[in-house]
Amino acid sequence: MRVLILGGTVYLSKEVARQAAARGHHVTVAARGKSGGPPDGVEFIGIDRSSAEGVEPLRGKEFDAVIDVARIPAQVGPVLDALADGAAHWTFVSSISVYADHSKVDEALLEPAPDDSDDPDVALYGASKVTCENLVRERLGDKAFVVRPGLVFGPHDPNDRFGYWPLRVADGGEILAPGRPERLVQWIDVRNLAAWILDGAERRLSGTFDAITDAVGMGDFLDGVTESLQELGVEAPARFTWVPQEFLLEHGVNPWAGVESLGLWVPEPDYDGMLNRPAGPAVDAGLRLSTLAETVQAWWAAKSAEPELEASLSPEKEAEVLAAWHLHESERA
């Protein structure tokens, strides 16, 4: 199968390229090449999606499968113009961020951004992905496979929202845990997502699916991380102190990502539906899911000796908030 991956040099798209080559497909990666290099054994075409002229090297080429992870609508139309007529199947990787109301599990979408929007503002991420989805469906029809991943975990994860937890558990001691142990969380292993994208291309799967595991409680997640590390022989005495979300927000702990943040924590009830999307339809369509232990252990094996996390809570901030929480509790006693 002739596979074109628009990207192919970073995280998910690079994992798709690696797996596609391992399956024996003829793989072409089209990108600027500034964010990293493609895997070994694949063809590289230099393009620049910031202008219509920049994708001309693709015009008229034919592929059995095209896989795109774009988030800027203005960069999708020119690629479709260049390639859609010669593509037998098209996968667009979207996001659960397209949903309008994250307080519940609902199918209503955000209002789409303009088709020609080139605004990279992260605040427009969901609306821009809606537009990209629409452009692909309008042009490809039943040859379009739209995948909406949740939070993507696994080896070489650049976003850190997962990586903080195995590293912190391995350090041991008292660990600040956010909110309620019962609060639901979800993720998708990058290797599972890449494999399903390729399975879908090989089977000519069409339609729109969330790509996610079944939700579990945050307490079960942290226990699972602990047990997974123990299986690797990484054991440090650790205990979790669960601190209410209101207290965390008052003391400068940020949810989700960024500086002084705790990954996988999003406030209730505003985000009750965001990490509780239905996994069943994608599983019924062939998505195979790794266990948490498999994901933790694969991430641990691939991590650098001393990862520099961009999204994490500093030890100093954690100690400060824990001390404030214990003082608060002693004053209430």
C-alpha cells in the first residue's frame, strides 16, 4: 500500500510512519522537516503548508492512503486540492476538543472556524479541528475516516501530562493527588492509535470515531501506575494525599498542562464529560487497547535518563501546597 503521511516527524505521525514501514508499506512523509526527521526507510518530500505553492510537490500524486494531523484550516484546503482526486482513502486525526460542552458526554460540536483561518491560537484548536474535519468529509465523502483521540500517552510523549505521574511515583514520598479518587480519566496509547489508523486505511474504514480507552477513576489510575512500576522493579515508598480541587486552584496549581500543573486533572463538573467519552464504537471498529501497565512500561523504557517535563508540578510547589493543606486540616480538627 502506498501511504502518505502529512507530518511524520513528531510523536503520533512519526509512530504511524514507523508502523507503516514495519508493515511493509511504501511510506512517504511530507513535511517541512524542521520539527524532526522521519523514521528510517521512508521517502521524504519537503513541503510548506503555509502557502498553496508550498504543497505543489504533492500535486497529481496518487496514494492508497493519506493520513493528516493538521489543525490549521487554511493548510487543509490546498492539500485536498492537490491530492484528494488521487487518494483512495483519507484519515484525518482530529480531537475530542471538537465537542462544545465538556461538562457532559454530548455530540454537539463547536462552531467551526472559517475555512481560510490560519490562526494558530490554541484557544481556537477545537473550532479549527471541526473545520478541518468538515473540509475532509466534503471532499472525500465515504473515503474519509475521522479519528478523535483523547489524551495521547506513550513512548516519546512530548506533552508530559502523563509522564509526570510515573516519574513522581518513582520518587516516592507524599504525593499530591488532585481532586477526588473517583474522578474519571481517559487516554489512548500512541501505539494503539497509530495501529488503528493504519488498520482503518487498510480496511478502508469510514466514519467518525472517538479514539479512547474506557474511563477509570484517578485513584485506580495512580494505583495502576504504582503497580506497573513495581513490576519493573521501581519501588519507592509513596502515599497519595488527595486535595480538593478548590484548594488546588486557590493555591496556584494549574489543571491539565503548563507550568505548575497536574496532568489528567480537569475541574469538575465543567469537564465531567471530557474524560468520559464512549470507547465502545471504536473498539467495535477494531481499535485494540493496551493495558495501563503496558503503556507505563513502554513510556518508562523509552524515557531519557532525566526527562525535562514542560508540564509538571515542581517539588517546591508540591511541598508548599501539601504543607498548606495539612495546616488547613489541622485548623479544622
